[in-house]
Amino acid sequence: MQRRISQGISKRTEIMTVYNNREYLWKGAEMVIETRSPQETFELGKKIGETAKPGQVYTLNGDLGVGKTVFTQGVAAGLGITEAVSSPTFTIVQVYEEGRLPFYHFDVYRIGDIEEMEEIGYDDYFFGKGICLIEWAELICEILPEKRISVTIEKDLVQGFDYRRITIEEIEER
């Protein structure tokens, strides 16, 4: 199914990558990948988990039901986490420490005030030795690290019910 995908996400200039027998072109620090099944979305997340480095922060954006949890489960699998992974909607953060790196999975959809993030000690996670994946990150944009990797998952029903357009972009604010 998968022949090759770039190792990690970093700034590149027009580099061709092949994923699921389809070619994709890196332009600068952005890549767009199309998946056509939940399994392909999971496998992309898994590859990202396999190549993730300590201290990386991923923001995960997309509407309800677009596949954020499936993608996140793939990231966890890529990190070697075998326990069940679900969205931490009511707990804000779920910590998984059994993999090759600690995995901090945030769902900030229900955050009422940014102070709630301070109460849970978000900076210990954002700047720790594991990786963070933050669902609904646009709700806490004022505290996001300047350097992060944005993952946006979109549906296009014209392309099919299981079609997903996944944009991965390195962000470095100054």
C-alpha cells in the first residue's frame, strides 16, 4: 500500500513524495495528501507517529466526523502505543506514556477560557519531551508554540464518502 513518504515534516522545496501509489509535491513547507479510506488516513497518521521527534506539536483541524480520531489513532500506533485511543473531549488532555515517546493528546473543543489550559499546565506538555497533538487548536491560538505542524483534514463528498484531503504544513511564526 505505502511505498515511501518523507521522513518527518520540514521545510522543503519541490520534492516529490509517493504515498499510496500516488505522487505528491512538497512546495515549501506544505504537503497535500489525499486518502480514500479510514485505513489510509490511519496509515498516514501512523507514518507521522513513526517519524515524530520529541517536542513536536501538531495541531489537528477539521470538522466533526472528518477523521481526526482515526488520524490520531494512527499517530499513536506509529509511536508504539497499543492502548485504545479516543478523543479526550471531557478531560482536555489524555497522556499516553507506553510508546517510544510520550504522547499528549488534547481536545480543546470545550475550553471555555484560556485559563483552563494554564490550570492543567499546558506548557509542560507543549515544551516537554513527548509530542503533542491538539484538536481544535484554533480555539487556543494565542498560546500555541511559534513552531508547530498544522494538519487539516477536509471532506469532499464529490470525490466520495471516504475521500479526505489532508494538508500538512510547517508553521513558524516570528
